[in-house]
Amino acid sequence: MAGKVKVIVLAGNGINCEYETAYACTLGGADIIDTVHINELLGGERSLEDYHLLCLPGGFLDGDDLGAAKACANRFRHATLAPSEERFWDALMRFIERKRLILGICNGFQLMAKLGLVPALGDRYGEQEVTLTFNDSGRFEDRWVHLKVNALSPCVFTKGLEKICLPVRHGEGKFITAAPAIAKELSEKGLACLHYTDERYREATMEYPDNPNGSEEGVAGICDETGRIFGLMPHPEAYLHRTHHPRWTREELPEEGAGAAIFRNAVKYIREHLL
């Protein structure tokens, strides 16, 4: 449909945040949101060609077998689409080449990292350069965190934001890079666009529990060099209304939760650049 912002939200195989993510896209202003099972996509019943934004929600893909999202990353690298027998990876690369957007939240971020969709330095999509591994605390972390946005980042999703408070809930959220040179390049290019900080939103921190997992340089989210592909461990779809916040009865909060801005930015970009 011409002039319509169309979003595909993946579901199935352990994903468990698809409904919240789809609702967040609705709140963000998208016109058509299809929640699609992974097998529908790989089976050729749905095509990435029909959408502007691909959302990879949180959950526990394949029960985190082989490590969080690793099994699905292998599937996406090697699966072929029925009935064409085209590699799914090739369809995904075409989606990116057409300047479409991808958002990966928590488990979706883990999937993107292991697929090499972020940071994809030098447009080297498919080369894994970072990962998300077990929290330093040795346990599942379920808490609210304060996040500082990198103003120099090209990230489409965080444009205009300075700080944000969101919940995390993960056991493998520690961000690490494959080499110091990668960390340096992430910093220089502003691709580390979201950092854990304290309640005063000062500098990025390594201190627990403000940094709930021990991520290098306090990194909570990164994007590729285009800014159109973004992964983060905190859950923006879990803070869309003030009543989602744990202190909503004790603090004066805006009616709309801070997470909605990330989805509004995506829809705004699509309307301005892709329609």
C-alpha cells in the first residue's frame, strides 16, 4: 500500500515480546503492523520486500540453546526461502541495501550481534565483531536502568534523545567487543549510541547495578554506520505509558512512556525518507 508505513514483527521459537513490540509500533504511528512467525517468513508466506521496518523482539529464541540467539543466527545465515530457494541472508541484505530499518531488542539485539548486522564496520555485514554474554552478576537481571544517549551517534532511533529510563531483563546482556580496535572504532564513529549511567545521567558507568551486566564502556546499545540498524538490551516497548513505571504513583511522569520515542523516530524516518 503506497504511503503506508509497514512493519514486520517477528514471533515464534521462543520470542515473547512480540505483542508489546507491535503495540509500540502502533503507538509510534505505523500504519500496518504484521506479527509474523519465523516459519512464515522462511516458508515464503511473507516477504521482507513488503516492509519498511523489521522488529526483532525480546525473548528466548530456541531456549537460548548454544547461547542467546546463536541457533537462530545459524538458521538465518543458512536457511533458504520457499519456494524460490533464495538464501534468507540474501533477502536480508537486499532489505538493508534498500535502506530499510531494523530494530533488535534484548534477544533481538543478541541475534543481530551474532549475525553481524551490528556494528558491521565498513559495511561488513555478516562478520561478528561483538557479542552479548553472561552478566557479571552470574544471574538474571530484572531492573530499571538509566541510559545516556550519545549525541554524536547517527542512530535514527535515538535522534533528539538525551537520556532515557527503561527496564532490562536478561541473563546474557554483557556487551563485549572482539578486539580493542573495534571498541575504539565504535567510540570514534558514535556507533555506541546508548550507555548505562546513574540516576543523574552523568558519564557511562561500569558500576553495578547501574551497569547491570558489566558491559564494556557501559554500552547498552549500538547501531551500524548508517544509523538504520539498531540493537539495544533495555526494553523500550516495556515503557509506553506512565503506569508501566514502578514509581508512577509517587512521581509526576508524562502520560506517554519514554520508550515510545524510539518507535516514533523510526516511523518519522520512514515517512521522510522511504515513502
